[in-house]
Amino acid sequence: SLGVAYWNAIFQDEAKVDWAAAKKSHDEYLKVRRYFSRDFYNHGSEALDPGAWAIWQYHDPETESGIVLAFRRSGSPCDRAKVSLKGLVPGRKVIAENLDTGEKTVVDGELEIVLKERRSSVLFTYAP
């Protein structure tokens, strides 16, 4: 399920809500929601550590496709992380797409994620 609050009648004027950004966010969810019921892999810290990244992978073994969500926390000194994608057939190359930028990269099992800003996140999709 999805719970969102794009507008709060008490604190916001509806005319100032960025409805285009709300639609983009909702459309992105519709594109990836099927993966949330697939295989899950935690690539980040298992503890709530403000200096560590939180990186989650959802993988569909039937299609060898999935998503990677990465969150750079407020105390993380590192602006990049590498993730060995789980569930892929060894040697399988996939095309990873950064949904923020549209940039596509051929990945040979390891995805490099770069987030220059602390407290930022990115969502990737990947497929053969």
C-alpha cells in the first residue's frame, strides 16, 4: 500500500502544492510497486547508524529485474557506495536506471551509487 500526504489543509495553501511533483512521485511508485512483494536484500547497516547508508534491494527472480533504494544518512562521510546485486545469475549484466536522472548504466553485478548530499536518496531500477 501507499500512504502519502501531498497537501495538509491546516499548514498549506492548496494553490502552493507542487502537483506535478506529486504526480511524478505517484507514477514512480506505480512503476516499482510490484517489486515490494519480491525477494528483499539489505545491503546497508542493520543498525540505525546515522553514519551508515541504508540500501535495500527488491529482486524478482522470474524476470531478473528489480529495484535498489539507497539512502545516505545525515552522518555519512561517504558520498558513494557499491552494492553487489543479489539474485542475479552469475555473470549476468543488467541495465540500471537512475529514476531521478534517467541515466542508464550497464552493470556487471555491482552497482555504484553516488549521492553528493547528506540526507538524500536515489531509486534505481534494473533489468537484463
